[in-house]
Amino acid sequence: MEPLRAGPRLSSSRSTRLRRNVAALLGARGLTIAMALAQVAVALPYLGGERYGSWMLLLAVASAIHICDFGIGLATQRAMADAIARDHPDVARAVARHGTVALAGIACVLLAAGGPFVAFANWPEWCGLAEASEARVAAGALLVLTALALPLNMAPRVAGAAQRQWIQALWGAVGGAATLAWVVFAAGAAWSFPILVAGAAVIAILQNAAMAIHALRLLGWPLRPWPSLPCAERRELRRNCLLFAVPQFGEALINGMPAAALSVAAGPVAVTGYNLVQRILSPFGQVQGLMLAALWPAYTEAHLRGDLAWVGAKFRQTLGISLGLVVAMAVVTSVIDPLVAWWTRRTFDGLPPALAWAAFGWFGALVAIQPLTSLLIGFGQAKLLARSTAVGYPLAALALIAGALASSPGGALALGAAALGLVLLPLLVVQSRRLLLPAR
């Protein structure tokens, strides 16, 4: 490891940069959240409970595909953050090139494997739609557009590695406004379900393309062909990709599994109820996610410089903030029934209190886990993270399935939350404590 400078001035500069990034992220994301809530108020009355639940199910699958990139996104961002901290922009560009090509390869595999699935899946049973052709066309369009979007997922990774996360939030807000306008327009024109789904996916592609152009110009990275990685560094990056793939596959499971399990066990109306709670509570998790997205690349820099005292202080702050977010989520859940009634204009009455509180437990467990995983990522501890999540995430997914088949939707979420809190959380606490002991 190359020796890097450290000192109080660098720590202060890092903290100032972090505060500015987080403030910019929160401001832009606040607009995004407001537009997402307005989108539900327009889309739910237009589509109805079944079609809206089916749309959310398709989006959950697409989100899982974006997350499940075999660790490429996370490993390349960590490698770029390392290179940028060492002031090696050519290495960072080479890593970005390698990651983009790898994501394009995954997109080709996705199209080849997903095409037959879309053509022959039992969509009326899975989505609860009477028209199988409608769901099939929507799923096919979303498959193609998701594959086209995959290589552009390197754009937010580049911005994050350079500690310019505000770029991602800025274009996320622009994309959210465009999606809201599209939903309003489609509802006013009474366009079909597949057109609505496809249009929203196209906006996501344009959003990431604009983000990539903005990030490259800001960093001064030329558009000419970027250098290739040496063989040794390429092998190391591939190894880290495989290790980071374990937690990413786990995240794909726990992000997509609730909607799928509830749809199979209780139909799309249960998915709609779950999604409404998710939309209301998601701002708390998004606030935390923005904070951690700005923080873990700073962890990487501080770790390379041996500034473990700074890391320990910031880590303790994130734990306190996360606890406060969980308490705030509990307060909101206690009044969620009148919130849903006002929000949906009383067009949805399928939200039992047990489902709402079980969803709170599920999202609360996820909030508790995130500061620990971010610390491990920032320190480059891919192997430790893989070991913990290889146990915790599959157990939570199995608990969700078992609960959905043997109990109510609320029982399924409660069992999944228990698995996260009693298995994965203690494992991550032990690993994080070992990393921070030298800071004492």
C-alpha cells in the first residue's frame, strides 16, 4: 500500500466535503420523494389496486436485476474510490471501462435468458391481471429497457467513487419529475398499462445517460478511449466482484421477495398495501442511504490514510442517526391508516394494522443493518461481508416464504424481520467491532 498523507487538516476537509455532499443529496432527494408520493396519488386511482400492484411487482423485479450485477457495480466503485484517493485518474477510468463492458455482457445474458421467461410465464396468476397479453407486453418491454439501462448503471458509481453523490441525486430528482409528468399525461390520455410501464423505464435510461455525461465533464475525464486494466489488477477486480456479488444477491432477494411472496400468498392487493407502507416509510431509509452513500467512499480514503479515529467518530454518529430514524418510522406507522386514507383519496382500504407494523419491523431491520455493511464496504472487507450476508439474507428470504405460505402477509414480514435482526445483525456487529478496535 502506498503511503498517503494524513492529518487534522485532511480530516477537516473530508468532513466538510461530506457535509456538503449530504446536504445536497438530502435537498434533491426531498424533491424526488415528494414527486414519488404525488405519483402514487395519480397512478393508483388510474390503474386501480390490481394493475398498480402488478406494476410494483414488475418494478421490484427490475430493481432486483439492477442490484444483482454480480458485484460489478460495488467492486468497481470501491476500486475507483481507491484510485481517486491515490490521485490515479487513469486507473479509475480503466476500472470504469472494465465495469461498463462487464455490465453490457450481463445485459446480453439477461435478454437471452429473460425472453423465454416473459413469453411463457403464467402472467394472469402471478400478476392478477385478466389480460395475459397486457402483462406479457409490459414485462417484455421492461425486460428490454432494463437490459439497455444496465451499462449506464456505471454513471452513479463513478459519481459516488469521486464523492460527487449530489450528481446522482440531482438527476434522480429530474428523472422523478419527468416520471411524474409522464404518469399524469398517461392517466389523462387513458393510455394502456404497457405504455405506462415502458415510458417510465425509458425516462430512467435517459436519466442515467445525462448523469454519466455530467459526471465525466465535472471530473475532466476525456471521452476518448480509456486505458485497459493490467492483468493482475483485472484479476483482483474480478475476485472482488465475486465477493461483493454475495451481499448484492442477498439484497436482490430481500428487495424483491416481499412483493413476490405477498403476491403469491394473498394477491396483488396485498402487494399494493405493502407498497403504500413502503412508500410512506421509504423516505427514512432514503435519508440514511444518502448519508451512507456519501460516507463510505470517505471511509475508504480515511482508511487508506490510517485515520481510524475519524472513521470511528463518523460511524458512531451514523448509528445514532439510524436509531433516530427507526423511532421516527415507528411514530409514522402509528398514524399510517389516516395517512393512507388521505393519500389515496380513500380509494384503498386493504391495509390491516398487522401488515403495517410488520412492514415497519422489516424496514426497521434493514435500516439497522446498513451502517454496518457500509463500514465493511468502505474498508474493502468484501470477504467478511460475503460471509455474513451469505447466512443472513437467505435465512430472511426463507422466513418470508415460509410466513407467506403458512401465515398472513403480516406474519411473513414479521418472520423475515426477525431473521434479519437475530441472525444477520449480530454477525455484522461482530465484524464491525473488530475493524474499529484499533481506533480505540
